[in-house]
Amino acid sequence: MSKVNSPAKQGPGSPISLDAPMMDTLPPPSTIDVVPALYSLLSRLLPSETSHDAPLEPQQLPLEATALKSKLQKARAAVEKLPDMDRTIEQQQREMDEMEEMIRQQRQMLELLASKARAASQSQRNEPPMEE
């Protein structure tokens, strides 16, 4: 599994390189989505005329919850395998601050280049045609 080389680990101004697409490292959504299983389990606790599942007695809950617990454990393990999950919030915030500063500098440079291009274009329009 490849990781993103982050500027926080390389230092400010270092290029970000992707060894492989990030999507290759993500688990399928069904691994993490536990809401349908939880809803199904909880809805069986409440008597309902519209439910197709057999009602669940409270003493049956621990046994029936085993599948949900297993799914939660698999989801936790999948999330822990994601890139940079070992980084602290402070490290991530520092990286975001560095990237925001880099973006600010790049925008400033683009504005400077745009103003120079406008000035050059304006001066070309104002100059008389060159004679040979």
C-alpha cells in the first residue's frame, strides 16, 4: 500500500508525490458503513407491524449484536490502515497551515504576473507601430 509523501514529513516546499492513486488504499464503503446493520438490529427491538424481521427480545441482543461488533472491528482495522492515520491532529494542522501559506504565496505570484502581463499588453497598445 502506498502513502502520500506529505510536506509535513518532507519539509515546507517539498513536492507532494503520489506513488499510487489514493483510491487504491481506500476500503470499500460497505466495510465502514455500519448504520444499516445497526438500524436493522435496533428496529427488531421495537415491536412493529411493518417490520418483516422477527421481533428481538432484549436477552437475545448480545448474540444478535455479534455480527455488528465484528463489522465495527473490521471497520476500525480498515480505518487504521489508511495513510497517515498515525499522525497527530497538530501534525495535520501544521501541514494544512504550510499548504495554505504555499497557496497564498502562489496566488500572490499569479496576481503579480497577471498585473505585469496587463501592463505589458497596455504598453504595446499605446506604442506607435515600429517603422522599418
